[in-house]
Amino acid sequence: MSWFCRILLIPGFFWILSGSVAQAQPTPANTVNIQAAFEFSSLDPTRSGYIFTRMQVLETLFNVDETGRLIPGLAAEWSQREGNRIWDIQLQEGVVFHDGTPMTAGVVAEHLNLARTRPGALQGVPIERIEAVGERALRITLAEPYRPLGGVLANYSTAMLAPGAYDEEGSVKALIGTGPYKVYEIAVPHRLVVQRFQDYWGKVAEVEYARYLTGHRAEARVLQARSGQGDLVFGLDPAAVPMLERLPNLQVVRSELPRTLALKLNLAHPYLSDGDARQALSLAINRSGIATAILRTPGAGTTQLFPAHMGAWHLDTGEAGFNLARAEALMAGLGWEKNAEGWLEKNGDRFELDLITYADRPELTTVATAVQDQWRRLGVKLNVNITNSSSIPAGHQDGSLEVALIARNYGTIADPLAIMIRDFGSGKGGDWGSMNWSNPTIQATLNSMIRESDDAVYRQQAQAVAQSVYDDKPLIPVASYVQQTSVSRRLTGFRFDPYERSFFLNELAWK
């Protein structure tokens, strides 16, 4: 029996069985089972491409290594000229889509021009035109230099689709990519089964099938790992890790992510406008205690926005940890004294702030309560309000926000410059960045970095920005996020991508 792109519509689901001749079906012996918390709402990579690139169905022009450095993907090599305004890209040889269509520069240009019209990383990039200048030669011309372009073209929203993936209206009707796996079965929003693509241009996978299943509940994912039903289980509850580490059938891999839990401050607030007050608030946070007792990830406490693997933006400096006595001295130097109830007062006013956070990430509410207790010891009254995440940008825009506890991902684009410009590039700041932080020198530096072509100069500028954020504390980092992943011992070759772009399934092998 054979079939060709059979599509089944079931209420709530959209199933696709890839066209191919009949071959072995997915079984426990030939299938890697993957569980994570992420679901996908669409076939369009500009909306849900993060799952399709991780499962290696779709690929991007550029890849990035563990430090965020650009490395070849569907682009074999590239060069820039006219001050980085023109990017000439040479595509890999012999790349075909899963339906057999050759990947040419014309196909790539057409796809990227369509992606530009949709929400995604390409929006806001000053592109004049994208065109084919040869069978495998692609040219991108910018209206002005834009250094993060390579990182944008490594983002999942720019992943390549075959011309046959679109319907007549330009909507995505099927996932036809170039990756080492092709779609075998898909059920939006929870289930995706992929099959090895034998004609892959790079390293052909050894594992024949992989099955992805969304698992929203952390305890359910732990059970999948514990029972052996999940070969790769991402986002484990840290509290369950010690128990899982004792099991002989799996190992637990700890990996640092470019996502930071931080306190966003309104520097126009009279209590937060002085740098000594912000320093005192930072010193009053016991990050080690929060990381160990609440997040269950010892060592994750940090005073920096960026983890060590983001080298250009990470400071090689000692951490200024918990020091309540120093914090109290700073507040006293600003004229704040504790009243009979232990609250800081000055001129009859109590040092009181309102903090908002959101329950989308359950750890935020617990950490907010811990910060409330730790600042209470300093004498600061913190009122915690759990609301929707949309309240934070709304409070930023209308000026009502005082303090917010947020989780900010700085790795959605490998080069975080574009995010940093949004967050810190103006005096008003950004919805998820600074608020009313006036530092014209740093803001000018950020906006000039977009045109910088010298890597050494760029690093110096990034270090200057990171140092200024560290010193002035428009945001107060609390902890880095850590990914805990269980890996079945029946597999070898697992490695973790800190930018969460790929599961590297084609590197796995059966033990």
C-alpha cells in the first residue's frame, strides 16, 4: 500500500500523513518519545515554528552554536559588503524539500518575502529586497546596516517551506520542509509524529521515528520520565529531579537558558529614582535561598541579565550577593529610618511599593512572595498582586507600574541586540525592559551597535551596556532559568541547545 499526502480532518485536529511508499510503522522500538510543555496552534512557522524546528522538520538559513555564534544552516557561506548593508548568501548544494522540490535561491527568496508580510522576527528589519542572483545565490539588500540580521534568519519564524506547502491564498496547508525528519502525523495542538527523511542533505538520522506530545502538567511529565514512556522529557519539576536521578533507566541533564527572572522597576517613582535605593533592594534579595529553596535549582541565582554562554553580554565579574547590613546602611544614608513596626519611613511616608506578576509561570508567584518577605526584613512593604501578563506592558505604557516580577527570554534571537534596543534603547524603555531609565550614552551606544561590523568593537559596546545595567539596576535580576531534561539510557548522542532551536534528533542513536 502507498499513499500521497493523505489529509484527515477531525474535529479539533488536523492530521497529515506524509506521502511515501509503505514502510515500517512507528513502534516503541523505532520511535523516540518526547514530552515538553509547549503546544503548537498552527502549521505556519511564523506562529508555531519553534516546535517544527525543534523536531527538525523545518530548517533556517543560519544555525547558531551554544554561544550564539552564527554557523551554517541552509546557507553554506555568506559575506557582507557596503558596511553590512548587502548580504550575499550561498545556499547548500543538493537540498530538496520533503516533496522532492529542489531548494533554489528563487524558492527561498519567495518564501522569505512572504514571511516578511507576517508577524515574526523579520518585521521591523530594514529590508529593501530579497532576490535570487543565481541558482544557489541569494542577496538581501538592506536600507541600512542591521547587524542582527543573521540571528533573525536563524529564528524559527523564518524557517523554509516548499512552494507546495501553501494554498492559493498563501496560507500554510502542509509542513513540507528540508529537515532530517518529515511529518508522518500531526494533530494540532498537542501531537506530532515525524519520520526519517532519507534524502536529507546533511546527516541522515539513525532513529526512524520521533513522537512529540504536549504535556502541560509537570507531574505528568515526571511520570512519563519515571515510567520510561518518555525518552526525552523537557521541563521537569526540579523537586522531582533527586528522585529521577536515582533511577537506572535515565539520566537528568541540567542546562542553563538565556531566560532571566528579574524585577522591573519604574525609575520615575520617587522611592526608586535613586541608584542607592535600587542597590539596597538588590542587596536585600537572598538569591541563593530563592534558587535553592523555591526554584530547586541551586546556583541559579544571578545579578546579571545574561548567562555565561552569551559571552559578549556576560560580565566577568564577581556576584554582589545578599548583604542585608549593607542594604540597611544604604537606606539609612538616604534618610530612611525604621518605625516602631519595623517599616522604613521618611518625612512621615512609608517605603511601600506595589508589585505585579502573572501566574502563567507558577514560579513567579512563589518568588514574588519570597521577595516580599526578604524586603520586609529591610523595612520595605511590598504589596503583591497576581494578575495577567498583559498588565505589565499596560502599566508601563500608562506609567502606573511600580515593580513587576517578569521572566524575560533574551535568546529568541541569538543576538540579543534587537531585544536590548527594545528594552533599553530609549528613556521610556520597553514593556519588558527598563522604565524611565535615562542613560543617553548607553541608549546611543545600543542604537549605534546595529550598524557595527567590527566584532571586537561590538563586544566592547555590549560589555559597556551590560556593565551599566548591572551598576544602575533599572532591572534587578534574581535568577537564571535552568532546564532539567530526562534522557533515556537507551539513547546516546543527546545534547541540549540553550537557544532551544533544535532537539538534535538526527544525532541520536540507539544504545
